Amino acid sequence: MAISAEQDDKHLPLNTPPPEWIVSDWLNSEPLTLKELQGQVVLVRWWTGSACPYCINSAAALNEFHDMYKNDGLQVLGFYHHKSRSPFDQNTVREYVKNLNFKFPVAIDHNWKTLNEWWLQDDRRKWTSVSFLLDKEGVVRYIHPGGQYVKGDGVYEKIQQEIEKLLKEK
């Protein structure tokens, strides 16, 4: 289910451009900005390591969307946010990226700066495995509020439909 502006006025509303992300330590890419990605449809997914079954289960969907639509103008981005009780280790993140077979850009959202700005805004009870779909102008057009999506379920199908709709827009 998508979030509408009427349902959730405490968070980044639909049909608005998000603020620039504050992420670093890019893997599989040089650092990217929202402005640089204008003209492409952008799917941003926050994920964490192996302790999150929703993140692990959705990894295949992210890879599929990347493979299916990268040549049509979709840019998938993974933003890692550290939730483990063990200390942060960038090499562990690199291993996660390798094991999940992520070929798309991945950045680290240290201290959840962008996750808080775009989604949580100090409300820690919300899912943190949220996904945002931005249109070619950089405007939020769809939000999956967290949990997993896997090929064959309704959420996967809805995200795929939204991606295809946005890719067709001029």
C-alpha cells in the first residue's frame, strides 16, 4: 500500500521533491545527487544487513528492477542504515552488497540523516525499510512504507506498475 499525503502529513508527502540526501561512502558508483539524476526515474530503498529479513527478501526485487529497467531510465539506489548492535564496519556493508549481488549504487546513510529527514522525523516506531519512487523531475510519486516486496506479491506488482508508468512519462 502506498502512503498518501492525507494519510501521513508528518512525513515527506507525495508529489513533492525531497531534500537532497546526506549519504556517503558510495559503493558501485561515484557519489550521486538528486540533481544529477533528474531525467531518470529513481527507486531509493533503505536497507540494513542480514538481521533484517525484509531487506534480504526484497534484495532480489531490487536486482530484478535494476536489471529490467536500467536501460530504460530507472536508477535503483540502496541506502544502508546501520541497525546492528555491533559497531559499524564498512567492510561488512561491502560484504552485504556483494552477497546480495547489488550492482546498482549503494550509499551509507550514517546516523540515519536522510532516513530521518525523508521518513522517520524522530518517529522510531515506523518501518525503516522504506522505499521512495521519484519521477524524472525528482518528485516523490510513490512510497512503500516498509517491509518486503518479492516477485509475485501485490506490492512487487504495484511498484513495477508505478516504475513502468513513470518511465513512460515525458
